[in-house]
Amino acid sequence: KKRILSMYQCTGTFTLGNYLGALRNHIKLQDEGYQCVYALADLHALTVRQVPAELRRYTKEAYAWLLAMGLDTEKTVFFIQSQVPQHSQLAWLLNCYTQFGELSRMTQFKDKSAKHADNINAGLFTYPCLMAADILLYQADFVPVGADQKQHVEIARDIAERFNGIYGDTFTVPEPLIPKHGARVMSLQNPLSKMSKSDENQNGNISVLDDPDTILRKFKRAKTDSGSEVRFAEGKEGVNNLMNIYAAVTGKTMEEIEREFEGKGYGDFKPAVAEAVISELRPIQERYHELLADKEFLEKTYREQAPRAAALAQRTLSKVMRKVGLVS
Ligand code: TYM
């Protein structure tokens, strides 16, 4: 079976961007003949200052959310990154095989260091090495991600190829998998920047836990343009984003959407997008609240998953340690 790996930061409630660009597609893969390995990247979360109690709460909530979406831990390994020490161990080794120059070119580092100028820590800089460790430990063939993570998967490929070049075949060189619709869900308030948990303007992002009224209100207020036609075109970034969301949720093509709203305006289109999102999220939200209430089950599940992941990860780590000359 081909192996798939992906991870998610748990620094807040997932956004519609995480959901459409990643989570929803990833969970489907467990029934499509892949061995899936998924995790919550709580170590990555520490590259930006977190409130400890909140990070812990968000981590458990994120875990419950993926289970509510139908992630089946009988089929898929699903753990919390910090509970599998091999990630930190391999990350250190990979640090020594990654160049200062290539890390300096990462656009996410440039963006984040501009945004958090008071805390440009070494972890923020070497973040891609930890992410490469996440991927390479499991010998992943494919790494499904939204478009914003493509560059990080590419550096993981470069690191794998470099290491294999020096020491012989060690790592599977992973391929990114990027969805057609939903790969880049933009802020509803600023359609030129991606929808993100950390957006200061909360009207710009839809959280997967937002209630129907909030979702409807946010879509109604979404920035569009002075026109009124529902058409996918250059210069109509706001409308394009809404069409992208509608396409991802309903499975319709852009042409079908244009036909559906022909002769109608944004006043009809925006609530239709909201309704589609609301009915998509509602059943998951219900299961989520049930799961979250069962603290014992949740804790038992993630504690059982960590050793499963560690067993897989250790095979790769031992191989790497031997190759680079560490005593076993
Ligand atoms: P993170 O936590 O920012 O996002 C998790 C997943 O959601 C996707 N995503 C989006 N997709 C479409 N539109 C958006 N607005 C949007 N925002 C986020 C991301 O592309 C991602 O797939 N570094 C990673 C986490 C990570 C990881 C890994 C991923 C750590 N180790 C190993 C893959 C493999 C991150 O911060 O994603």
C-alpha cells in the first residue's frame, strides 16, 4: 500500500480553509486504498508563542474534530506529534543536512518573521526540517496539503534526495498532493491573503465550529466587487473565492455554478454558499460535541496511537542513525 502522511497545527479551531483544503480530502483517502498517517503538529505550534492551557485545549479539540469527521483509528494512525519523540530526534539530524540559504528562501519564514518580529526564534527558521522529519520518518509516498505548504514539501524532497545521495537509499522521496478546488481558500475580508486561524479580522475566516447565523453573516459580508455577475474571472478575487468554496463543497464545476446563478446577483449567491457550508458542517459539529464530552475515550485513543506511530518511525530513525555514524 502507498503511504500518505499529513499533519495539522492546532493553534486554534480549524478554519474552513483547513477543512476544504486539507482535512476533508485527507480523511477520504483512508478508504481509497492508502495507509494514512496523520498527526497534530503541536511542536510546530511552539514556533509562535502559545498560551499553554489553550494549546493543550486546542490539541484535544482538534483531535476530537478529526474523529468527528470520520477518521477511523483502526485504519489510520492518528497521533500527537510531541508524543512520538522520533520527530524531534530526526529533526535534529536533518538540521545538519539543510542549508541556511535554503531555509532563508522559505516564504512562510519570511512572512512569519515579518509578522512576529519580536520572536524570530531558531525553531521558526528550522520549522521545515521538523516538517521534513515528520514526512520522511514514515517513508511517505504522498503528502496531501493545501497550496501554501507546497514549498515545505519540496524542501523535504530536496533533503531526502540529498541524504540518499550521500548515504544511499534511505528515504522515500515524497510527492505533494494538492486539491483542484479548495487548495487556497482566501480570507472573506481580504481575498488576496489566505484564510487563516490567526487572521486579526475574525469576519475573514470561518471556523468549523461557527454556528449557522455566524456563517451566514460572514458570507453576507464577504468582500466582492462592484459588479453583480457570478462569474469566475480575473479581478474578481472575492467572487472567485466564494465560487471556489462553493465548488469544493458541492462538487460543481465553475461552469455549472455560473449557469446556476445566471441572471442572479451576489445577493442570491452569498446565502447559497453559506447554506452549502452550514449543511456540510452541521453533522460533524454534532458528532464533535458528543466526542469532546467523552474525555476518557479521547485520551485513551491518542495515548494508544502514539506507540503505533513510534514503531513505524523508529525503523527509519535507527537506519538513519546507523548511516550517519552514531553508535547503536
Ligand atoms: P497548517 O496547520 O497551517 O494547515 C493544515 C492544512 O490545511 C491547509 N490549509 C489551507 N488550505 C486551503 N486554504 C487555506 N486557507 C488553508 N490554510 C491551511 C494546509 O495547506 C495544510 O495542508 N506545516 C503544516 C503542518 C505540518 C505538516 C507536516 C503538513 C507539520 N508537519 C508534515 C504536512 C506534512 C502547517 O502549518 O499546516
